[in-house]
Amino acid sequence: MRVGFLGTGEITAAMVRGLAGQGHQILVSPRNAAMAATLAAEVPELSIAPNEVVVAQSDTVFLCLLARVAPEVLPGLPFRAGQSVISVMVDAPLAKLQGWCAPATDIAMTIPLPPIAKGGCPLPVYPPSLALDHLFGDRNLVIPLTSEAALAAHMGASALCATQLDQIMTTANWLAGFTGNPDAAEAYVAAMIRAYLPDRPRGGELPEALRMLSTEGGFNATLRAAMAPSRDELRRALDGFRKRLGLPGAEEKPE
Ligand SMILES: NC(=O)c1ccc[n+]([C@@H]2O[C@H](COP(=O)([O-])OP(=O)(O)OC[C@H]3O[C@@H](n4cnc5c(N)ncnc54)[C@H](OP(=O)(O)O)[C@@H]3O)[C@@H](O)[C@H]2O)c1
């Protein structure tokens, strides 16, 4: 497949690395020039081309710009009917994308994360996209959604990453205070948490794991009880995203 990227920043770099070596022809736009040059040196099947050429010569185009520049950059590019367009831009609603990328109609939105470079990244997508499945489905977990609101809610949920990493680092630092080996402490805590997370979750595995960790008076149950207030704080902070994400208020039900 011929795959194009408009905007060659952090997330394009991760997606290109995740696609490399799989027989695709990859085109990236020249900005950011340093990143484009780095990727061209790393990935033999990648070429750098102006935005018009990226769009004209790609079967699938990923929109990886900052949303605020999209209205200046996208209209006027030679999008065509039958071409797949996949936006990763937060804050760019589907109705706007449809206007900017006409006459293309196969337009989807997804939320890649930097670990897509290695695979194993969840990719919630709305509307479902055969192109995304084809390009990234083998190595990542594509999650088709039935509404734009559901995708927005996934955006909110993705904010958990920094909090969880922070807790892992806090625990690793505490451990290293006794072992004197910060790298080994980080490796231990990260591997321990990873061991509880299924590669292809089917649902129900986490509650069962939590039940197994609930021995009364055990270290896990004791720490969880001490941290219980943070559960409500997490809910409140997630709810605080509703307005920004265009989600209904706490008292309203999603349509
Ligand atoms: N980073 C993430 O983890 C992540 C995750 C999910 C979604 N996203 C979304 O992905 C998008 C890109 O994020 P990012 O982190 O990759 O940002 P970034 O590193 O700032 O990349 C944006 C790129 O757009 C380029 N650009 C600006 N004007 C352009 C133009 N006229 N034509 C072509 N390219 C142009 C910039 O080039 P210059 O540097 O030369 O200005 C830069 O390379 C954002 O909408 C973001 O919300 C990011």
C-alpha cells in the first residue's frame, strides 16, 4: 500500500517505525525537516515529498498535523474519492475533516500512542477503517467504535498513562531506596505490572486479577485501601474532561 503522512512530527515518526519493513511505500511531508531526514535515513522505503504529492500518490493519508493548522493546510490538497484518510488530530471533529478533505469520504479518526512504533498499541477508531486494520491491525489492537463521542471518551481515558507511569516510578524509587539499584527497581515494577495486563484483553480478566489480590490484611489489600480516596479523585478528574471532549454532563446519558 502507498501510505502518506502530512506533518512529520513525533506521532508520525512512531507510526512510520511501526510500519517499516512491511512492504509499504511511505511518503512523508518535509516538515519537520530534521525528523523527515532522520526517518528517510532509517527507513529505506520512505521518501520525502511536498504535501500535494503526498496526497496525490497515497492510497491512505494520515493527517498528523496540529489541528489548529489543518484548516490552512488541508483544503486545496488533491484528495480524491476512493482514497482513505485517517486523522490522528485531537480537536478536529469529523464534520470539519469531511469538509477539508472532500471529495474523499472514507475518513476515520484514531488515537495512536508513541508505543505504536513497537506494536501492541490500542487504536480506537471511528468510523471503522479497513485501511487502519490492514496497516496496523496485525501488530496492534484496533478497536472499532460506533460514535464520535465514544472516541472522545477514549481520548479522555488515554490520559491515564501518565498517572500510571507516575505511580510505577514512585514505587520503583521507593524500592530503589532499599536496593540501591534504580534500573533494576524500575524493571521489576514495570515487569510486575505488565504481567497482569493481557496482550489481547477479552474483558473480565482485570476484575479476576484484582479479586486474587484481595486477601484481607495482605500488602495489596492494605495499599489499595489506603489509596481508595484517589479512586474518586480519578473519576472527578476524568469527569472534568467532559466539556473539553464534548461529552454529556455527569447527569446526562450519552445518545
Ligand atoms: N504525540 C502524540 O503522542 C500524539 C498522540 C495522538 C495524537 N496526536 C496528534 O497528532 C498530531 C501531531 O502531533 P505530534 O505530537 O506529532 O506534533 P508535532 O511533533 O508538533 O508534529 C506536527 C508536525 O506538523 C508539521 N507541520 C506544520 N505545518 C505544516 C504544513 N503546512 N505542512 C506539513 N506539515 C506541517 C510540523 O512541522 P514543523 O515542526 O516544521 O512546524 C510538525 O512536524 C496532533 O494533532 C496531536 O494531537 C499526537
